[in-house]
Amino acid sequence: MFLYNGRDLTAMKSKPIGALFGLLALVAILGVAPAFGQTANEIDMTKGAGAAATADCVAAKNCFTPNPLSVTPGTTVTWKNTDTVSHYVTSGQPSDNTTGTVFDSGNLIKPGSTYQFTFANAGTFDYFCTVHPWMTAQVIVAAASSTNDNQTLGTSGGNMSGMTMLTTKASDGTTVTVSTSGPVNGQSLSLAISFTDPSGNKIHHQNYAITVMQDGNNVLSNSAGHTHTGDDTQTSSTNLSSSDPVDIQITLNGIGLPTVDPTTWTGVKGETLSFTHIVPEFGPVASIVLAIAVMSMVVFAAKTRVIPKF
């Protein structure tokens, strides 16, 4: 303890250090937490979305945010109106002849109010606001695990919990969703793949080819992928040599049984969809910052015998 005019200079010096540690912890927490003020599985209606079809959010496709929202079956999704005007939430697309068959808010959702719906089944669900039809978005419901017609998930495969889920559409409206917990250095890469039609129904007997590249190397390739149910799993034959991003390409080769003449298959043939730079759910930078923040708090508490308060 160092005293000057009766004041403890050590304690005074520890205050800015404690503030620094607290700031590091805050940065780490914000780096991995949902957007401030938004809870998990919540979709916010963007302020200004109802102004006109020329609103900024229309071009950005985030009049409902996040868009799309990816969840697992059984999840209750909450729509919150953060705009200054009222909105509806109705399943389907503005061009559909029938809308609201899956879910419908029924009444106008006033500013500050919410609407909830529980998604029991997997699929891709379009929805929009009937008052402001330029406000469109999707909820993607993907099972945490799926059956596999072609390969067996290896014992060294990555854990499919805490998955990253990405989606894209083909020219005919076919939606392809890829879910993965990787890439992880030293582990094989496991991918859960889902194919749904424009109505959100699983596409049975979808034939496809898949290629996965990492650091310029081919880590997974299958030219004869097929799913009976619309869900499939692909796993790399070897462990990855790094946790660098992966690029995935899936080519749709038609719909039909693999035992019949491919020329009789229906649907899109030869169209390639890309999923680029898929990274681990919890990035290495955030991990390092979080580790530094935790270690700093431990050291601070040990030296000062005071538990930091934020």
C-alpha cells in the first residue's frame, strides 16, 4: 500500500485497470450476444418499413429482421413491431392465391405489440405483411439432425448442436438449406442438407452433387447425392487440417429414383448453388477476446480481492 496525504494510491490505480477489464468483458459479451434489445427467436419489424415500397429495408430485404430466421422444430418465434405503424404477419407470398394457411396474426400488430407462432415442422416458410406487401421474409425450420441415405456420420464428425444454417434458392423456387457446426481443425466436416419446394414441403428423391473446398483443397465430393425424404447428411472422409472457412457448391440434378433413367427425372437439372465462406459459429477472434476478458477479471479479483461489477 502506498499512501500520499492519507490516500491509498494503489487503490486509485486499480480503478482504471478494473474499468479496462470490465470493458474487455463487455466487448467479449457483445461480440457473441444477440443484437441489443432483441431476444432470441425474435423478429423485429424495421422502423420505416411501412412508409413505401421504396423504403431502404425493401432493397436490403430486412423489413423483417433477421431475415431469414433459422430455428429448429418446436421453436416459438415472436414478431415485434418496432415500427411506428401497424402491420400484419401472414404466411405465404403476396403473389399466392391462398395465404395465411400456416399462420396469420389475425389482427393488426400495433407499434410495440407482438405476435407469436410455434413452428412444429421443418421447412422454409415465406411470410409478409398484407397491408405493406413489399415487406417479405422467411423462417427456416431445420431439424437438428437428419437421416442419411448415402453415408453414415463418422464418430469423429463435428457436433451438430449450435449449428450455422445458410439457405439459398434455385431458379424454380427450390430452397436448399445447409447446416453445420464446423469447420473445426482436426475434425471431419458434417453437413445437414435440406431440400424444400416453394410451398415449404420436403422434396423427395432429390438428386444432387456436392463439392466442398477449404484452402484450395477438395475436402468433400459426391457426384451422386440422393435423398429419399428431402433431408440428407454429408461428411468429409478425412479430418480438416484447419478451421478456415469452407466453400460449398451443390448442383441440382433432378428429381427421381436413382434406379431409373436420369433422363426421366424432373425439376431443375445442372443448376449450381453456392454457400461461400462458412465459418465456425463462435469465431476465433471472439474466443480470444472472451478468454482475455475472463483471465483479466480473475487476475484483478485475485490482486484486489474485489469482485468487479459492471
